Amino acid sequence: MSNPIPLVSLLPFTNPSDPSDPSTLLSTAKALTAACRSVGFVYITDHGVPAAKVADAFAWSKKLFALSKEDKLKALHPPGSAVHRGYSYPGLEKVSDVLADEVGEDGVVALRNVPDFKESYEIGSDEYADQPNQWLPEDVLPGFREFMTEFYWECERFTRMLLKALALGIGLEDEDFLAKFHSGHENQLRLLHYPPLPAEQLEKELVKRMPAHTDWGSLTILFQDEVGGLEIEDPREKGRFVGAAPVEGCVVMNVGDLLQRWSNDSLKSTMHRVGPPRVPESFLGEDRMIPSRYSIPYFVGPAGDAVVECLPGCKDAEHPAKYEPVTWEDYRLMRGKAHYA
């Protein structure tokens, strides 16, 4: 079955030397929004993030995860789920789509019986005091902090443009409506490494790479290497997952739970997961070793005290608001309880 994820060019938004007329901008915005309504995922080309900078980000990520465990633990993720920054070793985080309040403490423990075999490093704005960064000492990886800070804000500029395009596509009168809720300081840059392992361990579910889940925030962009493994729930058949293979030069964007809630379910936050590559040639040797996979998601969220309630134009007499207003901070803490011990 063919890949259901649409591809949208953002050239009218990203090429300032050739400004487009409003109708071209609107048609592009509507194509982006249509993909978010039907699939919840979209490949974006002509996105404006320099390819050289993306390549450098992956190079720095590989340098980070190649450090000794002792060095990586110098920037360890704080205990619990309140602060989501720094290094998480394999097994520390357990991704799921379960709410801790729904399954209780025993349910959270049961989720951890099958660990996630990945390591990650979370980075945010240094100006966001509620989520203090856990930086490595400069002498451990010189230049890492400077580059990642720059790359964080490069991603922020791109995602701010996406928020404006979505506002246009939804039909909001103010194209900055969504962007006004997002200062950029509440976003999160995540470096991910899935170490090599025998395919049998995934097939027998002894470990997971990343189980099926949805993202919590407004939207996510994803840079992925050539190994692949991302799968999304097929919008044509619930419970069936299809591969979202890397497309050269493209960024993957997906809608988060908060934006689905904001849009009264008119935009779709789609389940996705990471499994083994779908190309058998990727398995190496008699043990069918799955090679390392690196990816870099960037999660976008509003200010913590932002009240998220149904967007103008997303409700009427036949489609009343489905959700009570909620602040992003309250929603984030509710979702995070089951993820960290």
C-alpha cells in the first residue's frame, strides 16, 4: 500500500527574494492544513532550514552519543517528569500513549516491563527558567552548546512560519493568532540515538525502539537519517501502521495533541512509532543486527500559562466544543507522569 503522507512545498513562504501573491500563500497554507486534517503528518520540502546545518546537527549528535557513559551522565536528565532536559540513558524513559492517572502506579510499572532501547538528549531555551538546560561541561564536547543553541532557534524560525501557515489554512482572521501563543522559549530540541540491536529482540518484544504514541504539544518537526523506522497509523485502516521512509531534503511535520484539541479535532494528531527498518537489506550479519538510527525531533508548545480552548471557526451549532479549556502546563504534567520513573 502506498505511503499516505502528502508532500507540500513551502517555497512561497520561504523564498523572500520572490514574494508570492496572497492567493499562492493561501493555497499553500490550505494544502498544508488539508494534510493535517486527513493524515496529521506531512513531508515538507523547500522548508528553509539549510541542508548543511541539518548535516552538522547530525554530526554533533553522533559525537554526543559516542561519548563515554561517564561523560554523558554529567548532563543527566533530572528525576521525574517535571523537567525534561539533559541526557536519558537507555531504559530511563518509557514512551506510551497512556495517561498515568488512568492506569495507576501498577499500570505505569507494567509499562516499563518492556523498556525503550534508545538514548536521548533534550535541549530548550536558556531563558526558560522552569525547564533549565542540563548542559555538558564545555571541555567534554567543545562547541556543542553553541551549535545546538543556534540550531534550536533555526528550528524555531521554521516552526513559527508553520504556525502562521496553519492559521491561514484554518481560516483564522489573524495569521499570527497561533504564533502569538508561542514565544519559542517553551519548545524542545531532542537528539535521539537508537543503538544497534538484533532484530529478534524487537520481533519478540523484549525491547521497543519507541512504542506507539502521539506527541503532546502543538506540532513537531522531525529530521531523520537514512536508516528509517518511523511508522504512522494508516488513516485508512485503524491499528495498521505504515512506513514513513526518509525523503531526501524533506522535513516531516506532525500535529500534536494540543493542536488537535485546540482545533476541536479538525486537525489530526496521529499515532506513530519507531520500529525496525522496513528494508530487509538494512539487517546486518547472521544476528540480523539493526544499525544505529539517529533522529532529531523539535517539539513546539505554547507558554505554560496559555489557555487552550476551541479556536475561532472550529465550532458551530452542529460541532460544539469538545474540550474544556486547559493550560499547556497542566496538560503537559498530566501527560508526562507515566514517562519517567
